Amino acid sequence: MGEKLLLLRWVNSSNHSLSSTPKIRQKSPSVGDRIEVYWPNNRKYYAGTVKSVDEEKNEHHVKYDDGDEEKLALTKEVWRPHLERPQSIRFLRSLNE
């Protein structure tokens, strides 16, 4: 059931508000995991890769796909696992852009 909620958030990510987003308990990501972090000022999720984890400081070093990097406490952030889009969806979306 949790996976369906995550997929729903991914499909409708541009139409949701954080106050109405269901809280889903997730395991902390590990080094190499692909995640998306929500940036409230931009109202968008940005994809990146976890490069390191400092469990003592509760920090994750995330390198975003655009080259930016930051260390953050994911327990205080809105994030989700990165879901790769199938090629057919990428192709259809490119036709509409």
C-alpha cells in the first residue's frame, strides 16, 4: 500500500501541497541510493544520489543531477525515493514539451 502512495505523489507532484501529503515512514537512504528532495521555494523535487551518510550527525551528502551538492538531515526534509520513468513515458512527455 505504501508504494501506491509514493507513486501517486510522483505522478501528481506538481499538484500537491505539503500539508495534504501523507506522511510515509521510510528507511533512511544509503550511499548510492537515488532520491528526490523537495525544495519548497521552487515547489519542485530535485533528483540526486546519496554520496555519504554521517549517522552521528544525522547528515546525508546528496549530489544532485544538476551538479549541486549539499549535506542535510533528511529527517527534517521532504524527500522520496527516485522513481525512474520508463522510456515510453519520457518519449511521450518530450512530445508535449
